[in-house]
Amino acid sequence: MSPQAEKPFIHEAALCESGNVGTGTRIWAFAHVLPGARIGRDCNICDHVFIENDVVIGDSVIVKCGVQLCDGLRIGNRVFIGPNATFTNDRIPRSGQEPGESAQTVVEDGASIGAHATILPGVHIGRGAVIGAGAVVTRDVPPHATVVGNPAVIIGYQDNAEPADAAADAAQGAGGALGKPIGSRLDLGVGGCRLERLPHFADMRGSLTPLEIHKGLPFVPQRVFLVYGVPSHHVRGEHAHHHCEQFLIAAHGALSVVVDDGEHRREIRLEDQTVGLYLAPMVWGIQYKFDHDTVLLVAASHTYDAADYIRDYSSFRRLRAMT
């Protein structure tokens, strides 16, 4: 490769004061890059983008027109930032008052940020997350989540192994995916997780679903708890366990559960009291989209142990890769 080919392209109408710009990166007209900024390889910085000093941008990042990247921002690889998206670095700005040390805002690999989105300082946007156009992001966004609105709330998760509707059909046994007979099982293809049809009885007095060892429940529970009173847009879970197994039943109402083994992901709608979800160890679990007055029953194979929790998704992926 010739020395000329190794250089980034800087448009003659751009002002790039940084000497740390990677090979193959293009900086277009009227963009302004301050001296301390670091930009990776094969990026595309479009017209009228402003990048401050304490900004680090990874490889293959696209920054569309009119975006301001402020101090304290760390952007991973393969990130897309839509037109006029704004990153802020001071929660309480005042005229004539310089902000103190900028809170670090992180956008992990593969995330996409829609046009006119506003990101508050100190927010962490997870790997593969999608920020809808015009969203106002006031708190951390989990990996692969899709958020919209002001303030932004989670409406779904990206890269499910199957569409959410198909997963919901599986939870209901529609189309024979999960059989009606007691003991029918459906392997979800995610880290040993499965759905199981529980024993159940109904007559004119009402319905009963017993939970028995080895008849749906694959372990002797050491802890049972209820999750309830969750506003529909709030998210529970967002962790994995080293050793603890769990069994989930929508005792009342309905909710969505995402199971993720680091490579495969699937979303299931629990809304049938005769269906249980086995959540295996070393699987990332998320519960969200709670209907009003939903009660989630969880049986756990271990008593509470803070050391058994894995709460950082990147750490979880590294541990999965080692197994």
C-alpha cells in the first residue's frame, strides 16, 4: 500500500486538528475535529459534525450530518449515529459556567442511534442497542435493547433467534410448537433453556397448577419469590447466574422474557399458567413488557448469593466464551 493510500481522506473544507485519525477514514466538508480527538479506521464523518478533544471513536463508525460529539464520549466499533443526534456533557448547564470533569458516556460496539436522538451525560448504551429517532435517553440502555420516546423506554430486543410472535406462539402451544399434554417440552435452542407444559386441572370450582419436583420443576427449590407491581415499561432481570437454576411461571397476567446465551437469543411471551420456563445457569435473562397486575413466580435452585450474579453483559460474554 502506498503512503498516500494509508492516509485518511480529509475534505478541503473540513477542519481536522487531530493527528490521530485511522486509515481509510473520511472526514467531509465543514466537519471540525479538535486536536485531542481519536478516530479509528474506516470511519465516515459527514458534513457539519463537531468532535471535541476528549472523544474516542472506534473503527467503521458512521457519524451522519449535524452531530455533536462532546468531551467524555467513548464510541465502540461499527456504531451508527444518525443525523443531528446530540450527546450532552452537562446535566445542569449554566451560561458563563464551564462544566467540571465530563461524565463518560459509552456507546458499545454495533449500537445504532437514530436521527435527532438526545443522549444525556454518563449514559451507557449497550452492545447492539438501537435508539429510536428523536428518543431522549436518560439512563443506561441494555445490550440489544430497542428504546424509543421521551424519556426513552424499552420496546423490544434486537437479533432474536426467532420473531417475537413465533416465540409467543411457542409459549401458548399454538401450532403444536409446545404440545398440550402434560410434560411436553420445547427446547428454545438457547443455553439449555426450555418451555414445559405443567400438570393442571380445571373444573367448575376453578383451575389448579401444582408445581412438583421432576414434574415440571427440575430441581429442589431453595428459594421462591414473586415479582409484581412492575410498571409495564420497566425491565427486570438483566443478569445471569454462575450456578443458580430458575423456573419461571406467569402466575397472573403476562410478561415477555428474553433468554440469551451470548450467541443465540430468543424472546418468549409467558401468559399461560400451565407453561413454565426453565432458565439455565450462564444464560442472560431479562423480563419486561409486564401487563398490568402481572405476578411472576420464580423458583430458584439456590438461596440468594450476590457472588453468583453476573450483572455486566460484556463480562458474561467473556465467561461464556471460556466455557
